[in-house]
Amino acid sequence: MELILILEHRRTLREDCWRQIKI
């Protein structure tokens, strides 16, 4: 269960990074 949360959190961080780069 924790692994899933960590994976989702990492995925969100990656999306945030990509958004910042695009901006």
C-alpha cells in the first residue's frame, strides 16, 4: 500500500517538474 502512495507522489512531482519546464 505504501509503495503505491510513493509511486503516485513521485508521479505528481514529475508532472509538476514537467509543468515548470514547459512554463
